[in-house]
Amino acid sequence: MAKLPQAQVLITATLVVIASFLALFTEDASAYKPLKASGSMTASCERAALGPGLRDWRRRSTSVGRRFGLLGPFRDFGRLNRYRNNLLRAKIPAVVQGHEPVLLRIPVRQRRRVALGYSGGRPNGRYAQVEFRPCEHKPRTWWPGGLLLRDRQPITLTVQIGGREAVPIRIGGSRRRG
């Protein structure tokens, strides 16, 4: 049996230690599920937040007409931190003024980059569309939730209010440099 040089033995042992460390202390790559928005959900009055929400919600939102808006500072994707599976989670409440249902939809070409989540108050769902059904007894209804994102690039969603023609709504991007 040939004797290996001492340097080669040391390099091999180092590589074995590094491989063992990586196997023990890193997550299984198979645990990362690709982002693929699909299906739909209904955000009913029962899932809505308590109270009528802010009267001046339009100033703090990206809105469609005077009837629907996505609220808050996380519309700037530069502020987001990584979440599970290396995705970004944007908490962006939705607001409906009045009582007409609103359909928020992700265009097919963007469904591997973004998913909607307005179930149970956390943006963890992976839906392609959400129908918001506002409360009859409130002037405006709002739902906690938001988006799961693959990257910080702007996205365009479509909004259809009360069965009328769908219109685009663009949010996101990043003001962060680097």
C-alpha cells in the first residue's frame, strides 16, 4: 500500500471536516420550495380586521380609483427582509371602500415571482388571486396580509372592482442602493 504525502492527508481530512459541518449545520436544499402562485381565496368580512380602518387611507396607499388600495411602507420592497425559503415577505394590508367585491390578481407571467396571502392575517398564502368581499356594515373594510416575493423588482397586479374591467396597479421596487 502506497503512503500518501502528509500534505495530501491534511487536505483530505480538512475537506471531510468541512463537508461534515455543512451537512450538520445547513438546511436541506430540498426544503426550499419554489414560489408558484396558484389558486384563489376569498377574503370575507369574517377575515377582515376589526374597525373601519383609517379614513385617510388613500394618502398612505397605492390605490385604484377611490375604492381599493394596498397600504403601508412595505410597498417599497427595499425595506423587506428575507423570510422562509429565501423569500421576501411584504406586509401590505388591503382596503376596500364601500361594499362592492374586489378581485386582486397576479398576471400569469409573474406567478413565479409573487404570491398573495390574505388568510389569517399573515402573508403566507401562495394564491394567484384574492376576492375581497367587504363588510356591509362598515364604510371601508381592510384585511391584514400581503405578498411573498422572489425578488425586489416592481410588480404589476390587476384589480377588478365590482365586475368592471380590470385595471393594473404597480407596486414595489427598491429605493435601497446596492
